[in-house]
Amino acid sequence: MFLSKMTFNQSSLFGQIDDLQDLAIIERPIRRSLKTAEEIEKLTVDEDLNDIERAVYLLSSGQDVQRASVVVNLPNLVRQNPAETFRRVVPKVREVLHVAGVEMQLAAAGSFLTILQDDIILIQTHTHSILQIVLLNLDHRDAVVSNAWLETLLSAIDALPKETIRQEILNPLVSKAQLSQSVQARLASCRILGKVAGKFESQIVKKDLLPLVRSLCQDVEYEVRSCMCHQLENIARGIGVDHTKAVVLPELVELARDEGSTVRLAAFDTIVNLLEMFDNDDRTRVIFPLVKAFCEKCFKADEAVLASLSFQYGRLCHGLSGSFTEEQHLWFLEFYKKLCILGLHLENGHCESQAYPLELERKYELVRKNCAYNFPAMVLFADPKCFLSELYPTFSSLCNDPEISVRRTVAAGFHEVVKLLGPNVHYIHKELVALLQDDSLEVLDALTNTLQETLELATSRGEGAGTESKQVSVPELIPALAAAEQKMAASLRWRVHEKLLQRYSCLPRIISGDQIYFRFLQRMFTIITTNNALPVQREATRTLCVFLRYNRKLEQRQEIISKVVDQLAQGRSYWNRLRYLDLCEIAMELFSKSYFCKNFLVPALELVNDPVANVRYKLCCLLPRLKSTIRLPTEKPMLQQLEFCVRRLLCREKDKDVVATIRKIVLELDKIDMTEPYHKRHERDLLDQKKEKEENLLLEMEQLERQQSEGKLTTDKHSEKKRRDSKAGLSVPKNMSGSTSGATLSSSAGKEMKKAKLARSRSLSSHPTTPKMVNSDKPSKGKETDGCPAPRRASLHPVSDESLRSHHFSTTSTAMSTTPSASMPVLIRSNTTNTLDHRSNGGKDTQSRKLSIQRKSNSFGMQSGRE
């Protein structure tokens, strides 16, 4: 045992020694990297030198780091002393750039661009000296450096005057565009031509630039032809519409038939960008045959160009749609359908990818992705009214594409398709459900970005197509939404989950409160209490508050609040109690002050006794906002309880962070003026009044719905009673009295049957004082005395009471100016009908004493008749 301990101690000791040796090795390069005295001497500069002299000295005999610092600081030197800088420093910079590395070249390009754009050059000679340096370095052997100087020149053209551009740039450009120059120089000439074309009048462009443009369009190198073709758009806009048709269009037609695919693609892109400059005749005779031949050739033998073609296809069809014949319109639409299923084959109604080489398969995937991107434009092109017959199969195949990128693109533009379809949005409910149930989180993420807009449009616009469209779609959407949320919760991408919960706030405008209560509410509690991501928990808390805010059933609201208090405010985990305080912050934003104080304030203040300091600390930070919700003098007990909490924290708190916080909070609490009258408060109090009115309106709507349902139930009971009475009247036994007519019926007496039918018809009339109607209520009382169930008499009195309350509520709600009549037209119409019925019932109740006397006399007469 002792030996084993010694061995362990020795091994640990040797291990520490090895660690120390490793640290020593790490420190050695640090010591060696220190500058020697000679190196420090070389880096030292005389302090008596001014900025210009120091810059000249460093450029002449300094090291690369010092030279680069001078080049970077060159704009500041020009601002301070431009004359001396251009006389002494700029020539030195020009000499240094001949042998400078890439980093210094890039720094010089940025500095000269700043000088040209900031208008800090005073005379033309300074501009000339800088442009000479820029043009000289355009031919640098390094392509990165050459492109940097070219970008500097192109950016500077916007800030230079016309005369300077003409003298300093256009004159050297003629020689650089010749075939004898390098390909790099000719490519730079193409870009410079496209840039300066917008700076001059059309006549100057036509006279001085077009010869160079034609020469470069016919260059022997396809790279130069392609680059010049991309610049033809700027040339066309510089010379105007008339010259474009005569000069640019023939060049584009020739380039579109070029042997190089990149040249043809550049010509196609330029044609699409210039469509508005061509008239209908040019579009029909020239553009359409050209584009059609280009599309057919790309589809058969040039898959590399199909990606760019599919990306521009929406703009192309939209720009040419006004000039198409019906046959041309159909051709472009059918070609788009072919692109959407390129690389796929349909089997049993499902799209499956074919076996292609990986590179070709990726190209086909990109084509279908671009088609999905252009689908909203193609809906406009085909007319939304023809969506079901023309584009629905294509849209369904894109939504069920085997590649994630295609489905993600469709999901990202789904809301645009919903907008375009309008009342026919119910056509794509199936695809919306399929995307919500997609296995890829990327697809769900793309759909979630615009899910709120999509759901609102899908469920509201669907009513225009038919009364059943909205009712059919919602039950299918609910399980799909729940499945999407559970799939996101099971993943590690909490940001996507948080985003979806945020979109759930629109559900009260889409589905009923009962559906939210039974399908989503318990899920919010589960997320709050079990999820590991704090942002997700807080977003679920906010969504829960939104559900509670717009729930229209008092019992459900009370149950939700009770559950919030039990599981969060009084939860076993301090994490849940912290979430309750988060919920209080959200509730203060969504609910009125009175509602918050009534339901949330007391459980929050009771957390002053929480055993966890973090909970008490968060409560301290929340105290000023809690106090601002209390209104005096109606809620003075709440204020006293809050002050008691503060005193308790000041006297008994032991945690130093909580103590420091409560001392700061006490000062803030003293600043809150609780004596200010309610009508003098600021806009937040007006907003609170609005919230309170909305909450009262929800209560009134709930009462209306409850009265409607009870009135409907009572009406159903009466109709059922009459139906049973009519059946009993047709097949009544020998010794049974009629339940409605009030006379004794015999199965063998036809005259008595006629009397019973006559009495029954009188009982439904509008004369409550007739003897036959008085007798109609007698059997219910007789059944009660015999011990049989008689629900009719018991149901009459509650109906009468509810009718009085309903009539009173309809009167008060109509008198309220804040209640929008248009918000619930069905409720108001049904309430008016019930009111009229209740008035007639009230007329019957005024004669109850007289009716009871007549019932007793009639009953005695019936019994004597039986005897």
C-alpha cells in the first residue's frame, strides 16, 4: 500500500516537472521574437520631423510595415497639406508601388479611391497624377491587384467630371481595347466602356464608344465577348431606345447565336434586362424566336446554361406576356412545366429522382429550385383563375420534390402564391399541410418565416371560394401545426422552435378558442416547464398569454390562470417560478391593470418568501412595474401588500445581491406617483382603458353566446315537446288525456279527435287568454302531482329569467358606443329575435294568477267528467 502511494506521488511529481518544461519551451519563442537594439534603431524616427518629412523618410528608407502605414495615412496627409503631399509624397509612393507586394498595392488602391471620392483634390494636376498611377497598375501581373485597381477606377468615375473622364480615361482606353493588348486589358476596357456610357450624351456615346463596342463584341476571345455583352445594357441605356433598336439589338442577336455558352447566356441575360426598351413588334418578330431557339438548345444539349435560364424565366415571361399570342403563351408555359420536373420521373403520382451523374443531378436540382423561386411569377403569367388546370400539378410536384432545397424554396414563397390565388386558395391546402409535415427542418424554417401571413390569408380568403373551404382546411391544419412544433422541439435548433411559437400568436384569429384550449394550451405548459432553451420557454410563455388574452370562455380562462399559479407561481422548481415572473412581465403588456392585479399580482408578491435568491432578485427588479399597475383607491390593499414585501426584503434579506438591488428599487418606487388622478395619466393609461374595454367586450360576447345557446336549447326542447304531443295525439290510449288540448280523448270517438286537433292549433296561436290555451298547461302540473318527471314547467321559468337578462344585455350593449356592431352581426341578429320572443313570454307572465285559477277550475271539470 505504501509503495503504491509512493509510486503515485512520484508519477504526479514527474508529471508536474514535464508541464513546467513544456511551459519553458512555449516561452522561448517569445524571448527570441524580441527586437534587438539594431532593429529598434532602424525603426526609430526623429521626433522633430513633420508629417510630410516623416512620410518621405519612411518611404525612402523604412521597412515594409512603415511604408504601408504611410500609404494608408495618405488621405489624411492630402487633407492637411495637399500641395506638399502631391509634390513630395505621391511620387515616392509611385516609386514604391513598382516593387511593392500585394498588401501594399491593395492599401494604395483604397487610399487613392478615398482621395478621388472625398473631393479633397484642389487642382486638376493632382487628379492627373493619381489617375496615371491607377491606369499604370491596371496591367499588374497579379490578377487580384489588377482587379483592385480596376474597381478603384470604376468607383472613381462616378465622382469625376466629364472632361476629366474624357481626357484621362477615354483617350488611353482606345489603345487598351486593341487586339494587340492583353486579354486582361481588353476585359478592363469592356467594363470601363460600360461605366462611362452613362456619363455622356447619346451622341458622344454613339460617336466615340460604339466603334470600340463593336470591336470588342467581335473579339477572338469568348471571355471578352461575354464581358462586352454584359455591358451592352449600359450602352443601350446610354444611347437611347432608337439607337438601341438599330445598333444594340443586331449585336445581341448575333451574340445569342455564339458558339460559346457563356456568351449566349450573357446575351440572354442582357435581352431580359432590356425587354422594356423593345416594342411589341421587336418582341414578336425578333425576341420570341431568338429566346425560343435558345431555350430549346439549352434544354437539349447545354445543361450548364439551364440554371441561369431557369432563374431569369419568370422575368422573361412577365416582360413578354403583353406581346405573346395564345400559342406563344402556351409554349412558354409548357416549357416551364418541363423545367420543373427536369431530372425526375412520375411514378404512382409521386416524383422520384432518376439516376444521373452527381454533377448533372446537382444542375437539375438547381434548375428545379430556380423554377420554384419563379413560381409566383408564373402564376401571374398563366392567370390565377387557370391555376387548377394549368399549374396545380406542377406546384404539387415542387412541394413534394425529393430535394430539400426545392421544397425549401417553395415554402419560402408559399405566401405569395396564397396572395395570388385569392378566393381559390383552398386548392393548395393539401400542399400547405404537406409542407407543415415535412421531415426537413430547413423546409419548416422557410415556411415559418411567413407562416402567420400564410395562415391568415389561407383561412380568410378561402371563404370566398365557398362556405365550406375554411371549415375544411382548419381541421387539417391543426394536427399539422402541432406536428411541426413537436418536430422542432425534438431537434436542437431552438431558434426555429422559438420562431414557430412566435407565429402561434396568430392562432386566435384563425381557429376557435376551444381548439386552442384542447390542442395547444397544454403543449405550451409542457414547453414552459420542460424545455431546456430559455428563449423557447419565454416565447411559449408569451404565446400562452396571447391564448389567454383572446379566450372567450370564462371557465377556461379561470382554469388557465389556476393552472399557471399552480404549476408556475407555486411550482416545485425555482425555474418555473422564474418563468411565472416572466409571464407577469408579458401579462402587464397584454392585459389591463385591473385584470393583472386581480389574477397575477398576489401570486407574484408571495414569491417574496421564495427560498431561492434568484427568484427574490427577479421579483425585486419587477417591483416598480408591479406598483405601476396598482390604481388607487380601489386597489389600496394591493399597495399595502407590496409595501409589506419591500419592508420584508429590507429587514430579513440576507443575500447581498438582493439587498443591493432592493435598496436601488426603493428609490425607484418612491418616484412612482400613485396619487395622480386617472384621467391625467399618459398614453399608457389610455391604452389600458382600451384593453379593459376589450376585455369587457369579450365578457359581453361570451354572455351573448351563452344566452344564444340556452335560447336555442329551450327552443329545441319546445319543438321536441310539440313533436311528442303531436305523436301522442295521433295514437292516444283510451283513458289518456291529451297533453296539449287539455280534453279527454277516446280512440273510438272521431269528434273528440277533431276537438283535440282544434285545441292544439289554438294553443299555438297568439291569443293567450283563450280557454283552450289555458288548458294546455294543465297536464304538466298533473304529472308533477302524480310523481312523474315533468320538465316543461321547470324549463319555463328559467327561460323567462334568461329572456329578461338577454333583453337587458342587448339594450345595454347597443347603448355602448365602444361596442362595434359590425364585429358580431350574427350575435346581434339572434339576440334581437330572442328579445321579441321574450317580450311575448313576458306578456304571458303578467296573467299568471288568472291562468292558474282557470287551470284549477278546468282541472276540476275534467276530473268530474272522468268520474
